[in-house]
Amino acid sequence: MTLHVVQFSGGIGSFCAALRVHKAHGPENMVLLIADTGIEDPDLWRFAEDTSRYLDVPLSIVRDGRTPWELFRDKRFLGNDRITPCTKYLKQIPCRKWMKENADPADTVGYIGIENTKKDKARIPAIEHNWAPWRIEFPLCAKGEPWRTKDELLDEARAAGIEPPRMYAEGFAHNNCGGTCVRAGMKQWRHTLEVLPERFAYAEAQEAELRAMLGDVSILRQRRKGVAYNLPLSELRRQHELTKTA
Ligand code: SF4
């Protein structure tokens, strides 16, 4: 029997992908594979458990054991909006290890819930390449699937009686790494400062520690007169507070 492995991130896209896989194949040979980075929003795990119960498919949780911050210290490299070793070491490698041990490439299909937008669809060839030799499908981009707004995707969870992850209601576009994803841009970091100030402060302190270890590195960059400068989170906070008092 073919194994159907949904790469379940705890985001709404992968939830909707899981719904479609469940509808097409049932729960018996279905897997919800999720990587724990150690800094997810606690509500992500509530959502994951609700999804698991609803689909009657247990969660298969993999973890490296380090948080992104611990990984950056080990690798002596601060992840940023361009290069994210955390994705490779905390998500891709543990998931591939699980696949090697549990999923025969000749009889397995993997599923990824990237959304049906031009920007997301452009990622498909790289994802397929990275996941070889396993065959990967993209249920939300399948032929005949209409484009859906984020709200429509969130409504699919509500229709199943599952409250969507609270990070969306808090104004975040993604439910990953608790609103402190290093790949997120300045706009999201400002939002984190506004709505989750303790998490911003924690990330700021972690970045400061890495700067003390590695020198002038930063998660964000800022362009001034066409030149890109490192922008530590402490400086983003200072600029943000200035705009509020101006
Ligand atoms: S969500 Fe962001 S911070 Fe978390 S592992 Fe992925 S790239 Fe790194």
C-alpha cells in the first residue's frame, strides 16, 4: 500500500493539503510528519493535535534537539533573511532521516501544502529536486484547485471544527517559529515587537549574544542610498520607538 506522507508544518497550507490527502486516500496509510524546532508557538501544537484527532492520523514528530539559536551558535553563523541553516538542520535533515527509515521511495508520495500563488508555485521545482528520490505532490496547486485566499483556507479548518492557529489572528502570515523566523522581513519583525514583545526581546538578546561571538552580523539588513547595512534587532527597536514618539 502506498504511504502518503504530508509534510505538516502546523501552518494552514499544510492543514488544507492534509485534508485533501485524507479525502483521497483515508487515514490508514497517511502520515503527518512534523519537525519540532523548539521555538514554535505553543498553539501550533494545539492545532497539530486537533488536526491529528480530526483526521485520525497520529503526529510523527521529528526533532534535531536544538533550537535555531543553539544551532546558530554551534555553526557559528547567524541565520538571516537570505540564508537559513535552521531550515536545513532542524527541518529538512530530520524529516529526510524519517523518510529514509520509514518510507520506501518506490511506494511513497510526499505532500507539501504550498499555496496556489505565483510566488509559492515558483518554489515547486526546487522542492521536488530537494526531495528526490521521493515523489512530491502539491495538493493546493493540483489541476482544478482554485486559488483561495488565506481566509478561505482558515475557513476550511473552522468548517472542520478546528480553531486555526492563533498566530494568523495575531496578524502573522505564517505560523512558524513563534513569530521569530529569521527569514521574515523587517515588517514582520516590527509586528512581532508590537504584538509579542517578550518574544522580540528574547530574539534580540539571542542576536546580541551571537554578535558578541561573531562580530557585526544581523538577521536583518537595511538599505540606505542603495547600500545594504546590517540592522540588529536592537536598532530596529530603537528606530521603531523613535517613529512612535515622533
Ligand atoms: S521557520 Fe524560520 S527560523 Fe524557523 S527553522 Fe524555518 S527558517 Fe529557521
